[in-house]
Amino acid sequence: MPADVEKMAKQIANLQRAVFHLIWKKSGFGEHCIHCDGRFPNHDESCKARDIEALVR
């Protein structure tokens, strides 16, 4: 069982990383949301990507 749990934890970490890269883009001025162009960590309150980010963190 511990091997299965470790494998699942690794898969979850990969999914979290993938979602992060789908939401945030890096620029010379830090990280910005690709949906609302809000700056990290002050994400726009009306952006739906904020809800998705909260689910995976």
C-alpha cells in the first residue's frame, strides 16, 4: 500500500504543477494570470482561475 500512496502523491503533485503553469505565466515583471492578467499574489477577485487555484492548493 505505501507504494500506491507514494505514486498517487506524485501524480497529485504533477497535476498541481500543471494547473499552476496553465494559470500563471512568467514575465520579466513577475507572474501574471493568463486569464485576467492579475499579478501574483494579488489575483483579481472576479477571475475564475482563482477558484481553480484554491482547489489544487
